[in-house]
Amino acid sequence: MFYQDGHLSVRDLEVQDLELLVKWLSDDAVLEFYEGRDNPFDYDKAKKVFIKPDAEETACIVEYMKKPIGYIQFYQLDEETMLEYGYSREIIYGTDQFIGEAEYWNKGIGTLLVKSMTAFLLEKKRAERVIMDPQARNVRAIRCYEKCGFEKVKLLSSRELHEGVYEDCWLMEYPGRVAEE
């Protein structure tokens, strides 16, 4: 387990979790903003995408009151991405997440997840910034991230191919501690 915050915990994704990912990533309500409704997952696709021994992302399952309810991944930005976004010589982590169980939406759990993962990355991974790049049309996610202290810093035009359309995304950041020169 990476961490626990009250009833919420985040742990490593395991092979036995693939059925959950298939369930969540074949649900149109989840796919509307994550991967796309034209891109549902079956078991083989989930295994290929999420079970990679040399992955740059750390894939995790989110549990609430010991029930798996979602997915989060975190990763340190590579140099190319840092330059693309206008950063240099910093330890920057990014995250992507979704709550796959709709009955847990709009209950503050996403806010708890983002706040607690941000704290984990700042404290345990020594991140100097944490970033996300939600689709600009994903108003609910953006509102959640802003509640957690993230700020919109740059509109990324036509950033993500989603359901056949290149969608704009917001680069959002949580400024951590200032890098030492």
C-alpha cells in the first residue's frame, strides 16, 4: 500500500484487478472523459496497457472503505515533456485518475484522492510540482482539482485525441516547494 488517508487507500495495481479495469473502462460514463466511449477495454487490452513491468507510470487501485472504486497512476515527467510544458531542472510528477464506481461520484472522494496523492508525491517522492492535464470540457474534474489547490497554467490546444476529436486540455499545476538552486 502506498498510503491511507481515513477510509481511502491507494495500493499497487495487481493482475487480479484487471477485471475491475475492464468493468470500469467499458462503462460509457467513465469513458466519456477517460479513454473515450469509442475505446472500451477488454481483458487483453487492459493487460497490455496496465500490466507493464518496465512502465514509467506507477499504476494503482483506489479503495474506499476497503472496496476498490477507481484507478490512479503517477509518474515523474521526462525531460522532453518538461521542456514542452516550459519547465526545467525540477522534480515534477503527473497523475491521471478516475473513480470507476459511479455511486462514489459527487461525494468528495475525488477531492480526497487528489489532495492525498498530491501530499504523497510532495512528501514521499520529493516532487517540486504536481501537474495534470484534464480535457478543458471536463468541468467537474477541473473544479475538483481547483478545490485541491491546482491552478490552470496553460491551455494545451488540440492536445488529446478523444472520440475522434482533438480536445483542448488544461495544464494544471500544484506548486510544491521551491527548487533549491
